[in-house]
Amino acid sequence: MEVAAAENEDVGQRVTTLAVDCGGGGIKASVLDAAGTMHAQPVRTATHYPLPPSRLVSTIVSLARQLPPASRATVGMPGMLRHGVVIHTPHYITRSGPRTRVLPELELHWSGFDMKNALQEALGIPVLVLNDAEVHGAGAITGAGLEMIVTLGTGLGNAVFDGGVLAPHVELSRGPVKWGLTYDDYIGEHERLRLGDAMWSRRARTVIDALRPMYWWDRLYLGGGNSRRITPQVLSRLGDDVVIVPNSAGIIGGVRAWDLRIR
């Protein structure tokens, strides 16, 4: 029995994961072992538009070919997904990226697209497809209490975990804020560039203060490429229950996501 257990543990340690983080501006990937150690430097490509599902699949396959072989794959992408099927994705249905015109034909192609099955056929390995913030959160949470992650990048991403269990996804990014703007519009990269880091950071605090009484988290993680843009002055006022996590969590979460329990 001890020999069998040791063999199973050894097999588990040999499992490698292709982790792919799909964003509005870029797509990056790496291969990690069971401990979350990268077996190769991440490879990256710009997100090319227009982006039908077949093009995203072929882009991921192209990145995978530049990396060592993997036993399985985790793909995080923006939008509402259920069991690997795309319900809605905000950026990939546009003509040339975020804040550009939505193309009805792309919206039709993406709605109901089985991303999990398409990637499993293309890569020839088991694939897990989740919202990108959910993958990011998997790389950050401790598994204790109610933990929430908000990612700040092209737009706003979010995920909630209760005792390490992933809660059903709520797409906060599409929620209205003010002046007809959604959270994506209000706190996204376009507004950061327009306002500058100082004023944008105050907006980030406004959003966090608004979410707090809705979720009463035990800990909030701020991730994504723009979390590091929050100024020290604002960061000091966010509270001890708010933690900045590195953007690498979106890759490391590709391994831990396989152990997530999903409500």
C-alpha cells in the first residue's frame, strides 16, 4: 500500500500544466509542474483582432508549440463561462479590441462556443477553461474564509471563493456605475491612461469601498497588471484586508485551478 501511494504521489509530481492567460491586449502561456514552478519562460503574443473562436484556439496552440509538452491545460479568458462554454465575452466580439464596435457576427460565433471541447481536440490533452479572474484567484487564495479577487487591467475582473470553493460567477464588469458607464469603462485601462495614476487610484478606492458592503470579504486580493499602479497613498487607505498579488498568479493559478471545488 505504501509503495502504491508513493507511486501515485510520484505520478502527481510529474503532471505538468500548460497555463494560458488570455487578456484583451495580450495572451501569455507557460508550462508549470505540480509545485507551480515554471519549466520555461512564459511566451506571449498580442491579442489580434478581429478574434473569432477559431483564431483564439489556433493562437493558444501556437503558444503551446513554443513550450515543453504538458499533461493538461488551464485557460483563463474574459467573460462569462459555464463548464467551459462561453456565454458572453466582452472584448473578443469587437472589431479591433476593447471599446471598439461590437461585430454581430462575432457575437454570434462566440455565444455558446464550447471552448473546452475545441481546445481539448486541438491540444490533445484535458483542458480546464475558466474566467481569467477565477484562475488568477486560484493562484492567490489561502482557502480560509470568504476571499474575493478583483483584477484591474483592460477592464475589471472578479471571482469569489468561500472556504476555497469557487462561487458561481457574477460578471461585475458589466454592472452600471454612473454616467452610463460600466465597471469596465469606469476603472479600465482607457480611463487610467486618461486620468493618470493618482486620480485613477482614487476611482479604484471608490470601487472597492462600494463592493465591501456587498460582499463583506475576509480578504480582498487585487491582481491584474494595473493593481501595481495604485498609488501608495491610496493603498494605505484600503485597509488591512486588501492585498496586492503579483500578476504571475494568473499563471500559477493554472495549476491550482485543477484542485478547486466549484459550487
